[in-house]
Amino acid sequence: MHQKNTPVIIGAAQITQQKDERIPLDPLNLVAKACKNALIISEADSLKEIIDTIYMSTISSWIYEDAPGKLSQLLGIKPVQYYTAPISGNTPQLLVNKAAKAISLGESKAILIAGGEASYSKYRANKDKIILDWPKPPPEATNKARKAIIFYLSKFENSYKLTNPPYIYALIETALRAASGRSLKEHSVHIGKRYECFSSIASQNPYAWIQNKFSAEEIITPSSDNRIVCHPYTKRMVANLYVDQAAAIIMTNENTAQNLGIDRKFWVYLMGGADLHNIFYMTQRPQLYDSPAIRKASQLALKQADLKLEDIDAFDLYSCFPCMVEIARQEIGIPDDDQRDLTITGGLSFFGGPFSSYSMHPIVSAIELIQRNPKMKIMILANGGYNTSESIGIYGNRPPAIGWKENEYDDIQQKINAKILPEPIEKANGDLTIEAYSIIYNRKGFPEVGVVMGKLESGERTFALLPSDSKTLLELEKEELVGKTFLVKYNNETKQNNLIIES
């Protein structure tokens, strides 16, 4: 596809703020710094004058009344269009795909895409380590910020103490483990080996938040600095949100890039991309351990790029939790023993996970790798929610084979949605066969609550709580509960289902 509006990326930059920064930048100024670096890298003096659109990830660690407007002032640019995406991990790749379509259709001439967080500095301030001199948000901005949150759990799902993403992904992890046929120990070792590779890559990445290289044993074994969060996750298996990181890219069209005199060595193309989502609520999905959205989106992106999976040199599979890497690998079709890297940054546990902005960093990293080695082809998967919203991008040195406006896939989305299951049973009584479970620990290392998801004899789904005493939970943690059947009873007082475990 060669035309005057062919989208091309001409600038990219990322930044990681020092952990011991005495006067740390607030998130928006950190984002501005990344944007300024992207503008400098492009080496086009007049580029600021033609940026007509800003796309941003919603900033979670601080509230701003008008983040894109304030960013424009900080950069000295005057865009006519702003778009701030809701909080979701797939946002960066979604925005790059959106930008490619807008430029291809002539709706924008040059788009700045940016995002970042300064959660670690906020954490330090909360611990009285530093005093932040950051702009105070007006009261009305707080209400606007709440609207940027996507609630990925139904009211029923949310009533079962699944208050943090690790608890929910643990459900998915246990379902995946059972489906794989691996024992508890085998699966733990499998995760450890995968994340040892991720840690090794992060240890060589100057932008990574954690540059220590951990062994598989150090990752999977609970310790004083690697507490167990919930079964089967230790701290080093989950996304590290307490980071100060930002990134930005600039996209325009080939004609404009040429007129600006931007050296072609900086040109990188989004060769293919797609955005799909799985059935929204997890209790209504046929199964927890797959992702039709990833499978179909990867196929669409490869088709648009006119590439085969073996043509891809490296990947960055969203790694908020180990199960997401495994699900993505399986759905894309990457063999388990494939020698290609599944992350180019080190992943969200070690590189860092700045809320919705993480995937901007592998995108920038991919651009930098391709600028050094133009033959490289890199696939990035960005995931939002609980294996819910999926965005794929393939980056390389040539335009897509199929134009963006031709790339429609509403019919595929409808086919995914058509497999939705009925709503779960809220008041359950009878036998329940467990499909997934999560045992949640406190900071002292004791289990406090257990949640299971399963099917009743009728085939209908529900949630139930495990017995709450630590002794029973510690015993249950040693067993594979998936596939076992227990009696479930509805408690009228707590308005929750309880699993009955006979001693």
C-alpha cells in the first residue's frame, strides 16, 4: 500500500525517572519530557507546527482537568483534536491502530500518542519520604477521572472479594494450569522459567524499573522480599504498578515525512493491526483459559502485513500475569519451545507496568530496534481488563499490504460475542464442580479468603467462597481443586454462596 496518506512513525522516545529523584516530575511533565525527546529524535524543526492531534492514555497516578490541553501548552503545540482513552492495558496499541486509520483516511496530518505514570513518586510521598509539589487537581476533575474507569466485573462478580487484578487473574491461572495437564509444582516451575527469561531481558534494559536478574527459583519461592499475593502468585509474578515511566510516538504520513526532510532511517511502519474483545464478563465466557480475540486479531494483523508467523522476529506479549503470556502464546500459535523472545522490554513485573501506558514502551522499543535493524518484524499484544480487550500491532520497515480503511472485522467480533453464556446463578444450592479458584493472602503471609468459580449440575455458573479459616485454606492450597465437586449453599445473611468442605 503506497499512497500519500500511508501512515509512518517518525519519532519515538521513552523515559524512566530515577527512583531516588529528590524533586520528581509529576506524571504529565514526565510525559511531556518523553514527547520532547521524540520531537528531538525526529530531527524535524517544523514538526511541532503540523501536529494536529493528541491521543493520550488516561493518567491514573494523578488527576488533571485537561491533560491533553496542558500537554499541548508544555510542548508549545496547537492541536485541533484531542482524544483521551479510558483506563485499559490495551490502550497504547489501540491508539496506534486508531491513529493509523485516521492518517490513512486524511482525518489527521500528524498525531502525537503519549502516556505515562509517576506512581512510585506518589507512593514515596504517601510514605512521607518526599513532599510533592505537583499541581493540585480541581474538585470537578475527580468526577471526570472516575468516568475513565472501565468496570470489567459484573456486580455479582464484584461481590466475591475480587478487589484486585491478581485475585481475578489467579482464577484464570488455575483454569489454565488444569487445562495444561501440569501439576501444581510443574506449573510453578513453568512460570518460573518463563519469567526468568523476562527478568534476564529486563536486566539488560536501561529503562527497566527492576534490573536485578532473578532465577526461576527466586521468582516462584515466597520470601521476605517476594511475598505470596494469592495462590499461585508471588510478588515477582505480578505487574509492578509502582513505577515512574512515560513514552511517546509521533505518526504522520509518508508525504509529510518526506516534505519535512525526515531521514528515512527513522521511518517505521505499523504493518498490521487489529482490535477485538472477548466476552466482557468472565463468568459468561465458554472457558477462562483461551482468547478468541487474540487468536483472530493476530490472524488479521498478519494478513494485513502479508506476513506469516515465522516472519516475526520478536514479540512483546502483555505480561500483567503469567497466564496472559501463556494464553497469548497459544492463541497466536507460538510453539512452547520457540526461541524467539516473548518480551522486548522485560515485561510488566520487571520492566514495570505504568497502568494503561505499559504497551507504549514495547512499541517505542520495537521502533528503536527496527531503526537499528530494518529487517526486523515485531508483534506486540496489548491486553486490557481480564483477558478482555485485545489490540495487536506488527511493526516493520514497509507499509501494510492491505489499507486501513479496508480492514473491517465487525462480523468476527459478532461471532465471538455470539458464544456468550447465560448470567451466573446468584443463589446456588447443590453440587458445584470447580473450574477455577483463588486463595488470597495478607501481607503477613497467611491466607484470608478463597473464591471458586464453577458449574452446577444444571451447567450454570456461579461463584462461592471457600472456608475462611487459615488452616483449611493452607491445606486446600496443596491440592488441585479444579475438577473437584463440593456442596455449595447460599447464605441468606451474607448473600453469598459458600462451599462446604468436609473435614
